[in-house]
Amino acid sequence: MLFTIAIILLVLWLLGVVGFYTIGWFIHVLLIAAIVLLLVRLIEGPTIA
């Protein structure tokens, strides 16, 4: 779940960098959130379902 959210945030960030320069501060917030989520996912390790 967190991994999916992180990927979505990264994609939104990439789209924002390419297309929406005027809201750059918000895009960088999304990037930081995506990186934090990826780090949390890596630290937690694989989940056993």
C-alpha cells in the first residue's frame, strides 16, 4: 500500500516538474513524501500476508 502511494507521488512529481512550474513548492513536498514512504517501506521489509 505504501509502495503504491510512493510510486503515485513520484509520478505526480515528475508530471509536475515537466508541466506545472508555478506550483513547484507543492511538487517538492510530494517528492519528499514519496521518498519518506519508500524509506519506510524499505525499513519495514517485506510483509507476510
